[in-house]
Amino acid sequence: MATDASPKFQNPDFRPVPQPPDFHPEITVRTHDGLHFWQFMIAGSIAGSVEHMAMYPVDTVKTHVQALGSCPIKSVGVREALKSILRSEGPIGLYRGIGAMGLGAGPAHAVYFSVYEISKEFFSGGNPNNSAAHALSGVFATVASDAVFTPMDMVKQRLQLTNSPYKGVWDCLRTVLREEGIRAFYASYRTTVLMNAPFTAVHFATYEAAKRGLMEISPESVNDERLVVHATAGAAAGALAAAVTTPLDVVKTQLQCQGVCGCDRFKSGSIRDVIKTILEKDGYKGLIRGWAPRILFHAPAAAICWSTYEAAKSFFQELNDSSSSGTVT
């Protein structure tokens, strides 16, 4: 006797899964956000390079303001620091050490964003509103990227100082390695991680929350205003994170520039020793030296970085979509 296969006698727990006519089970599932690991790396590398190159003069002013000792810059004012640099070396002085930034920013940001995206996918559990996952992913990203970037950041900051004794990037690398050893390149690594861990935690959590909030304000025009959304969210995240972590950035600059241009040299690389010296010389205001140029750097830098990164991601997503549709047909 034939059985009636009408829907009312079917088990409601079993639903047929429709397959497209050209379904190919051997095609792999798309990765997180539709991108592959190497595409996150390229997008991050481009974003980091564009960000740091565009904002490099502001970073130079910040380094001068924060360097403590008998260096030519005595005032904590941004205007005075800028005037002193221009008077001593001219406009080219604002770009001293940019070669080191070029060598370090690309690889470091490739690691930075790819580790962040992988960690975010793992910790968020598919929940785009998980701020704790965004913050924790940022911490993982900075620990990995700082290991790549710290040596070149040290070279960059020493070259930024007025009357720097080094002729260029390679001269600085050779001289420091010969006279101070390889440990000098990582003298500030612990401080950098301790600074960047809360920086990136605040930065990424703020960025994701601000981006989500801005998209919810006008969801119908998100695609048209995507650049504005990413830039605004990035600027807010960069400014807040920079303000919160300025004291540790001052300590990092002190450790990286010690012994150069008359800047203080510390007996140990401990954060406590550096903070004690700063407080003795400059009081508590010394711990927030350079806060203005730091915010002036990180707010537009983050806007540039996130806009570039999201634009690169969109490019790769469209490329992957067109490639997938071409494969299927």
C-alpha cells in the first residue's frame, strides 16, 4: 500500500534542504567577513602604511614634546615644539625617520588586523555586539603586532630627535646593535604592550560600538555613507584611546630615546623607575606631556586607518564574490 507523503504526516523536525541546481559541495565555505587570512593582512598593511605616513609630522612633534632631559625642546607646547623643529632643521625635520616607519608599519599592521579579525571571530561567537570580545581581540592583536613594530619604532623615535647622532635608519640599526645590543630594540616592549593593550581594548570596543550606533541611526543610507561612518567611528575611538593611555606613551618615549640628544638614561628599564624620574623632574604634568599632539595624531590617524582598512576589505569582498559566482557558473 502506498504511503501518503503529504506535509501533514511529515515529522516537523525534519525539513527538506533545497539545493540550487548547480550546487557543488566541494566548494569551500567563505571565511570570516568573506575574506581570507592573507586578504586581512594586505588590507591591514595598506591601512597602517597610509595612516602613519599621512600623520608622521604630528608624530614627530609628539616625540619631541615627550622626550625628557636636555634636548632642545624644553616646552611642552605643541606650537613651540613645531617652531623649534622647523627652525633647527626646516620642514624636512618633520619627516626624519620616516623610512623606519615605512619598514615597520606595513608588516606590523598586517599582523595587527589579521590577528584581530581571527580573534574577534573566535571570541564573539557570532555576536556582533560583544564588546568584551572586541576588546580582548584588540589585546591579542597588539601583543603580536608590537613584537614586529617595536624595534622600528625605537629607531624612528631616535631619528626624530633634533640633532640625532644617526645618519639614517641603517646607521641607527648598526650603531644601536653594536653599542647597546639587541635588547635595546625591545627596551620599551613591555611598556608598549602595557600601553597598547588598554589602548587597543578601548579603541576596538569603541570603534565597533560607534560604527554600530552610527549605522543604526540611518540604516537606509549606510551604503552611501559607509566612508563617513568608518571615519567618524575611527576618529572617536582613536581620540578616546589616546587620551586614556598618554602617561604610558610618555614612559615608552623615555625608554626609547634614553641616552640620545642628552635625554636621561635609566639604570633599569622598569616602568616605576621611569615614572619616578618624570615625577621628580616635571611633576604629574610630565606624565601627560604630548597629550594634545597624541590626540591630534590618533583621531585623524584612526579615521584614515579604519576608512582605508574597511575600503580594502570591501574591495576583497567584491573580488571574492565575483570570483565565486564565476566559479559556480
